[in-house]
Amino acid sequence: MRAFADVQTAEMLDLPRPRLETGKAIVVSCPMSEEQADLQHELVARYDKLRTQKIDPRVDNALAITTDGRKLALDGRMLSPNAGEFAASKVTALIENVARIWERTANNRGTQLVFCDMGVHETPWGFSAYGEIIGKLIERGIPREQIAAIGDADSDAKKQALFDKVRNGSIRVLLGSTQKMGTGTNVQKRLVALHHLDAPWKPAEVEQREGRILRQGNENEEVAIYRYVTEGSFDAYMWQALETKARFISQVMSGDNALRQAEDIGGQELSYAEVKAIASGNPAVLRLAEADAELKRLLLLKKNHADEQFIARRNVRTLPEAIAGLKRRLEGLRCDLETVNAHSEDPITIGNRQYSIAESLEPLGRRLDETPKNVSETTVIPLGLHKGLQFGIVLHPQWPREVSIQGTITRRETLSRA
């Protein structure tokens, strides 16, 4: 929620920021290849096995299936060595947009950011989304020295040098993940476009990404943000879920939502119903899955409300007695305080003899040494009288010893050392 708060603060302060082309993020919708569709049905089959068979979570689990679904939405080659290049993929659409904007902004050396949390490293069969993007951009005529990945800078010094090159336009296309290219990436000076190649998990991460370009210090009056979506894929659903989460957070931040509790909005896996709905490609099925999820959320809130009502009713019954008890204790403490003040100059009585404070240490030590080390039941051993109040030691079978002071009321404190 912090990112949302930062955005609201910037809006309240009316800090100068570039305006968005078209007034909102541009969604680039791309079809799914037949290979991707086949692989997605295999993911559904894996989820069916999880539901109907006892699968060891170390072998397969919902999170692994969701992660593979996100990889598949990026590029079929992320999931299968047999998948081929798809001319209408969102990776191709990204490359076309980046190359077009690179050429159009050549005069003022406009820069671009590409966010992608997956495909940074090569798969076992040698495919990398980052490598594919860089290679295709070079084929489109962008010099290699003008393209960089944030992972190339493996130290703070190298990272700052990289940011300097982006700010002065030497590097005009920078690729990175939300984690590595989020907070602290101050490269907005020449940024003209930002590309979301995949969907992150949380609305705050979207805000972190887009905060790199929509910020004070960008010299461009107008910029563009692109969100690439593979139709009928996991990331299409994730963008939809992000919108729902963002709306809920906005309600909380603005005080429009009266809910006292909220469920975790950062889950990292999709439910079986959601996976099935995505694979079907039927919007009605997807809406049904969303309605089921909303019903579960409302049932959880209903249970939370019932629990709160039960606690409130119990408090109505017990609080009067508790308040009365606390009042009696307060009155007892006042009486004991008066006793202490009245006997503040009295010597300490241990057994039948009286001692000054300095003289009392030795006989008190002897009395403590004489107490049994172990007892079978809780035992209170009187030691003497101090400032008009009886004091002693309490021995427990399994717990540390306590000091007991008794006047109108009794108080006990655990000894720091037995």
C-alpha cells in the first residue's frame, strides 16, 4: 500500500509529472499460439492430478503450475524446448513498439524501460526472453551498446554508472525486473515509454514500475505505458486480478470501505477454478470463477463478523464484573499506599526481630537458603514485615519463585533469579 500512498502524496502536492499518452496505459493484446494453447491444457491436467491424486508437493504444486502458466504466457519456449517462435507473440509486439519508439525519438535520444520478471536466465534448453529481446532489437537496427539489462550491473557503482548512461541517452533501452529496477531507479530524465511485458503479483509492484517514468524530473511532457497481454493466458487474468486488488486498496486508502479486516491480497498461486476458467477462454466461465472467489471472500468476512460479534457480546457480559474488580483492586492499592506511607520509617521485621535495611540482608539470605529447593505443590513461605506489609516467597513445583507482598490486596512478581 506504500506505493499507493506515495502516488497520492505526489498528487496532493501537485508535483509536475508527464501526462500519459491516451490518458491511460495502452493494452497490447496478442493471440496465443496453438503450441501455447496445448501447453496450457497440460497445466490444467496437472492441476486435475493435484485435486484427484496424492501428489507430493515437492514433485508438483499449485504455485509451480501458476509459475509455469506465467512463463507460458510470456513465450511458449519458456516452457517447452519443442515450442517454436510465434510471429504474433507479445514478445514480437514489444520488439516492434520499442524499435518504432527508438527511431521516432532519435533526435532527443529518448529512452525506454522494459519490465519483465521472468525469462532473465536461460532455460536448460538455452532460451531466454531477455536474450531474445536483445537479439531481435539488434536485428531491428538498434546498436548493442544502446541496450542494457539491469542484471549486467552487479554492484552499486556499476548500477549508478548504468543509470547515468540512461539519463544521458547513451543507453536507450533498459531491461529489468521489478525487484532490481524498482525503487531507487532514477532514470526518468529522457524516458518516453515503459513496457510491462508481464504482470507482477501486487498493485504496489505496478506502481513501483510506473513510478520510474511518471515522476518529477522527466523532461518529456507526454509518455506512454504499454501492457502486453497474451489472450486467454494466465497474465491476462492476472492483470484483471490486479485491477480488483488495486480498487480494494484504493477504497481502504480513501476510507470508502467499511471493512475492519481484509484477506491477504498477495497470494502467489491461482485456484483450480481460475486455471480452468483461463484455459476455457470463455469469459462467462471466468466471471463464474471470479464470482466463486468473491463468494468465498464474503463468507470469510461473514465468519470474521460473527466472531467479532461473539467477542463483543461476551465483553458486554464480562466487562461490568471486570470493571468492578479493577475498581476494588484500585481501592486496595490506595489503602496499601497509605499503609506504606504511614510506616515508611519502620525497620524491617524478619521472623520476630527487627533490622535496618543494611542489617536485614544477612538474615534474609539465611531464610531464603532454608527454603526447600523443590515442592510438590504451590507453597507460600512468610518472611517478614516491611513498611506495614507482609512479604514472603512463593514456591511452585514447575515455575520460577515469586515474591509475595500482602496488604489489603496481594501482589506477586516473578524473581529474575531463583
